[in-house]
Amino acid sequence: MELRLRNPQSRMSTRQRHEASSSLTRMTALQSERRLSELVLIHNLMDVDDDDAEDVQLIENLMVVELTTIQKCTYFTPAPFHRPVIHSRTIDDLNDSECLINYRFPNKEQLRRLFQVLQIPLLLEIRDASGKSHVFQGEEVFLFSLYRMASGSTLEDISSHVFGRDPTQWSRVWTWFVKFMVQEHGHLVLNSLPFFADHFDSYNDKIIKELNMSSRQFGFEDDVHYTKELCNVCAFVDCSIFLCSRAGSGPTEPGPVAPRTPEAYELQQSVYTGHKQRHAIKYEATVAPNGMIMSFHGPYSARRHDAFVTAHYDLNGKLGEAQANSPIKFVAYGDRAYVNDVFVKKPHFFPTPFEKKENLLMCSLRQSIEHTFGLLKMKWGILRKLKLDARRDTDKLIPLVASLLTNAYVCLNYGLVAERFDCIPPRLEAYFSM
């Protein structure tokens, strides 16, 4: 087996590298001082005569070496780390290029509209472990959280180079923001099917229109022409995985030979997928033809099958409840991993010639949900760069927050899915007032 050695400083922040260098220098100096004191003691106890002359010379040479090491360590000791003082950031301080690159929205006007609909307090007071309070402006909290979602940078790097303050303060702000988003707006993605149910009929019309257009492109127009009687699909459903850290790895206490977590192997195996050969957690999304994520739930172990995730969430029952008063029943379309049910459909097995053409057309349309997952992971770098901790509550909520922000982006800028189906998403203010 090939063993790969990882540079321990490859994932360190600027301050961590500085502290590691300072700690190593101090440790080397202390070790040299201890050895020098032992050599001095030995030198004082030795008798200076002809027989011991060589030993005395050796001791003195070693003393010179240790003394030189101490002097070098003292000379090369890094200067104290001073965190830059950066004033509070506001939306007005940004230009359009900064908005797009660092915050993923193309201009300041969209950021202002998003800040207003999220209803983040204008002033936020956070208390640390000692009880000391720290006051943050609402726009500062909003911009910091968007920056971290977009960049995936560590708190150390963000506080050192962008927003200032102490990273422990930003850690508490980050936890507050994630929980605030899920508590105040989580219902918009956890189960918003009843809010979109009134539009299922129009969604079905858009899918039928695109289905017939694709049929002409494939040359099937003489054999296949779809109407509501032949196609009642209103949305697409699929699962996606997000990489996570190795659960239970690391020592249980500080020290060079500290014991490991006893159940570490079982914990890591519980989230390991042999298909991707990664540790990951799985989420399922139901996407409308306008690119909006109507339902997003998880996490589940990446070992779980898509059919299990759908059954556990009871997507079939929730779609039925959302259409309880509708005369026409619509379904969500998934890939072959799903199980046919009343409100969930998948491609035909052992298809007839007509069904083969239908499988080809529907699978080409179902790719739109992959565009939504691509937008989700492309916009929010925290889902790609930072491996989530499957045992930490805050990390498990980050994909939910990312799906909310993705819906906000689609409301303001549309997207590939909305353009393909020519289906307009709701206004930002209307969506967050559901």
C-alpha cells in the first residue's frame, strides 16, 4: 500500500502557520538550553587532566553548538502577530465586480433586496464564553456570511484578510446566521410543496411544450405528441452528495500518543460510499421547471439508496397532500434509482418502442435538475472546499442555507433551467413572503 504524507501546514491559516513557527522555535530553544545546562554541569564535574582532555574538548564543542542554536532561535523568533484592524463593511462599500466574485450576486441592488427580505437585525449582540458582548451591524453579518458561503475560506483567513475582529467572534456569528436562516426561512425548502402546488398545472404545460420540442429535434414528431393525458410530470427529483470529514477521526485528548475514538471505524464506515470512494452525506431535492428548489431535505448517509431517501421523507405522500384539492394529479420524475409510486415516476423497464422514445425524451429533460445541483455547488464554494462534519449540527444545515440562497439567486437572475423551459420564477419578495 502506498502511503501519502500530507504537509501539516497545507490547510493552516496565516495565524496558525505563524503560531506553529513560533512554537517550534521556542521549543527548540528550550531544548537547547536544557542540554546546555546539563553539559555545563558535566563539565564542572570533570577533572582537567591529560587523560580527560579529549572528553573535555568534546563537551566544550557540544556546548558551543547548543549555545549557537539558542542564539539562532532567539534571532529568528518571529515578531508578534498583529491582526489588521478593518472597519465594518457595508453594501455601499462594494463595487459590482466585488459583489459578483465575493458574494455571488451581480450588483449591490440585488444584495440590498436580499438583505431586506432575510430580515436580519440591524444590530446583533453576540456574547462569548466569558459573558462579554460584541455588537455587529446587520449588513456586516450578512456580508460575512455570504462571503464565507461563496469562498469556503476558514474563519482565520476571513478575519485576517477581509473582516478583521477575532475569529472566535465570527465563529459565533456564523453559528447564529446558519440557525437563523433555517429557523426563519427553512420552511421554504424543507417542505414548500403546498406553496408551489397552485403552479403545478403551469409547470406541466412548460414540460409538455419542451417535451414536444425535443421530440421534433429527435425526429419523433410523427410518432409522439404529448398532452396532459400522456404526461403529468410537474417536477424532477434526484439526490446529490456532499463531501464530509472522516467522522470520529483524531485523538480523544491532547498529547502525542493520545488514544483514538473507540468507534471511529464504525462512524467512518457509516458515511463512506464505495461508489464515489468518499466520505459523504446525501440530500434530496425536488426542482420545478423554473429552477426553484421546492423541497430539499437531509442529511442521509451517502451509503443510502435514493429510493430509501424518498421513502423515508415520504415524498409521495407529501406530493399527494399538496394536491389534495386539485382535480388533476401531477407527479415528480426521477431516474432509475427510484421506485414507481402514485406521485413519483421513473423511466420504463423493458420498454416498448414508444416507451423507449419517452425514456429518451424525459431523461433529456431530467438533466435540468443536474444543472440546479451544479449551480448550487458552483455558487457556494463552502460545499466544495470545506468538508462538512457529519456530527456537527451547524454543518448539516449549511446545504439547506445554500439551497435557500440558490433560490434567491434564481428569483433575481433566472438560470439555465428557467431559460430552457421558459418558466419565470417568482419575485424575490413574493418567494420569501410565502
